[in-house]
Amino acid sequence: MDTIIEPFRIKSVEPIQLTSRAERERLIQDAHYNLFNLHADDVIIDLLTDSGTSAMSAAQWAGLMQGNESYAGSPSYFRFEEAVKDLMPFEHVIPTHQGRAAERILMGLVAGPEAKIPSNTHFDTTRANIEATGAEALDLVIEAGRDPDRKHPFKGNMDLDRLAALLEEHADRVPLVMLTVTNNTGGGQPVSIANIRGAKALCDEHDVPLFLDACRFAENAYFIKEREDGYGSQSVESIVREMFSHVDGMTMSAKKDALVNIGGWLALNDDAWAREARNQLILTEGFPTYGGLAGRDLEAIAVGLQEIVDEDYLEYRMASTRYLGEALTEMGVPIVQPVGGHAVYVDAKRLLPHIDPLDYPGQALAVALYTTGGIRGVEIGSVMFGRQPDGSEEPADQELLRLAIPRRVYTQSHVDYVIECFENVYERRDELCGYEITEEPPQLRHFTAQFRPKEPEVVHRETET
Ligand code: F0G
């Protein structure tokens, strides 16, 4: 059969509150044109993030009832630890409330003012946790990974020549090397086994450990199965085990590929680092057998880890992201190619060439999609990255709108609706205007900045819903 179906039935539903276009125009104005300020009830299809937005399975909900809330030595912790070690056989598994807590603890241990920490591309919380220690965060993704149009099968790969040069010159200042799988900031692009192996060989030459930021490890493994020579007949589970067998540790946000709404962990082999990490954990997260989570959350992760490597699930997951990406491409909407695992990244700079990068084309597109159809995406461009430490503004490298797909939440008709809204926006793309910022905080401004359209708004045709 050619039709790839959602490999689940829906047993519990969450109503979507429909709004009219006129209502949405008022709501977005009241939110100062910042989609983070909207009430989620006023969003019809929420593609802001794939993080913590998964639908849990009946088995996960049942698992919650097994949660044991003992402060120390909870059996839920041991079930969680066993499920993690089954796929990621590290000596020490340290639960945290989410990914950035694992990053903060790890970077607090190993980084510091002299340190340099390379990755293919650090996610923003990882970069922030590195920089908060005074260290330097370096992005060494391959050249193709910076070009939205290049169709490389593993655009998330690390540039091993640049890594070799860095280690040659500064190995004593590199406490560890990271690889983000998949590479979220670069468009949800995968890293190959060959690249993980190559990075590990370089790290071994200089006695530097290699860690994975493994949030979307199962999606990465599925791409390896589909695209890397020699892996087509291997199970995703065995590919996952191989990915982790080449590295010394990992940070994880369980809010992605553990199919839960909260949680994370740090796992590693080094006994001394693990001891210190657990001491730090106790300061801010909790005792090492719960680490900022409830016992029931650990149970849900343990079940989620078994479900995420199911190949029928992964086939559907990749097909649904690809379905949206291909429809947009066919329409003429420029997107980062090839389509990533968890999201479609629209190139707003090329879609709206009449809007100057510092008039925020990604934001203009985000607002237009919301008013047209109640769809919420997130700008990844000059709003997010344009403000410099001295308060000046520089355009970001790219002006993107990310449409992230929550796991097991939306059906194909929801995606068809998104495509139809895009058709409407695409037809009147020349009418969209830029935005200016009227208020902003000094850091991480995209969360709270307020905007104003640069031109009086065009009155749009009333559309359905
Ligand atoms: N690493 C990557 C690659 C991520 O995508 C995220 C979160 C984190 C680390 C941090 O994990 O949120 O559990 O603290 N990404 C979310 C997103 C927020 O929308 O892409 P966290």
C-alpha cells in the first residue's frame, strides 16, 4: 500500500477552539504581534515546537499509575534507568527535569572561561549554558549544512577537517566535543554514523570525550537507515545502539524522542564526572533517583523509549513532515532542503524579498499564517538572533519560519489545512509588510518583544474558520 497511515487510533481527544479571522486579527494585535503572547486556546494548529507537545500512548498513561514517588530508590527510577541503558548503554544515568538542566550541570563541570566546546551546531540553550561559564561555543557544521538548497543526505554532519584543526591547536582547552542529533538549528538534519565515528576517532587521538545532544536520536537513526550505505537492513534499535556505542556520554530532552511532556537526563561513563554531576543535581534538581521529576514521569519515559524506536511510528513521523515540506515546495514556497525530521523550515527571506531582514520577514510570515488560519510557527531569524551584545542590530544568517510537528498529535487533514492556509498567504505574499520592535528586553528578546506593523494593515478577504 502507498498510503502511510497514522499507526494509532485516537481514544482521547482535546477539542480545538475555532476562531474567525477577525477574532485572530484582534488577538494578535492584543499580543503585540508576538505569537509567544497568544493564549494557546486561541491557536488552531500549534507548530511552535515539537518539545513536550507529544501525545502519550495508553501504555504511557497506564505507566503513570505505576509511578512510585519514594524520595530515594524509587522502582520507577530503576525502570527508567533500564530503559535508557537498553538503548544507550552508559554507566551512569542521571535524570533531570528537562534537557537544559542536563546541559547546565554538564557545562558547569567541564567548561569555564578558557574552554572551547565545538558541536555541529549547538542548540540555543546549550550555547547559553556554555557561554554562561565563560567558555566559547563553536559551530562546525559542514558547508552544505549552511546552504538551505543543498540536498546533502547528512547536512547535520560535523566538518571533521575543522574539528581536526581545532583539536590540533587547542585540544587542551576542549573538555568535550558535542554532536547534536538531529541538528535542530540547522533544519532538523541528521548526522551519519560515519561522521560520528570520524569525530570519535579525532577525539580519541586527543583524549577528548565525545557527547551527543541526543534529543531526536530516533529520527536521526531512521535517516541513517534510509540514507547511509550498509544500514538499510538494520533495525532502528540496533542503529540507535551503534550511535551511542561510539560516544562517551549524552544530554537528552525527553520532551522530544522519549514521547513525554517533561523530563531529560545526562548519561555518561566517567565515574568522577558522574559523582560531581550527582552532587550538582542534588543542589537544584533533586535526589539522583528522581532528579526534578516525579516517579510517574520516569515511568512515562521508560515506556516512551520503547515506542519511539517502532519503525511504523518513525515511517509515519517522517512521512508527515515530508508531506508538508513537499506540498510547500510544489507550491513554490522556498524551504530548507531536504525536509528535516521534526519540522519544516520556510525560507522567509526568499519568500518575502521585499521585506528587509531587519523588518523581520520571518515574523511577518508568522503573523500572516496566524491571522489566516490560526497556525502558530516560530521565527528563527533576525528577531531571535539580530540583537548584538552592544545593543546594535545585525541581520541573522537566515530568516526562517519553523513549523515544528508535535509527535502523534495532528492528523493528515490538519496538515492539509496548514497547506491550504499557506496557499492563501502565498497568493498575497506581496501584500505582507515588515514589522518594527517597539519594546524588547536585553536578552532572548523573541519571547517577549512587542511589534508594530510598518504599514497600515491591508484589509484581507474573510476566509473560512
Ligand atoms: N537540544 C536541542 C537540540 C533542542 O532542540 C532542545 C530544545 C534542547 C537541547 C533543550 O531541551 O527544552 O528540554 O530544555 N528544543 C526545543 C525546541 C525547545 O523547540 O526546539 P529542553
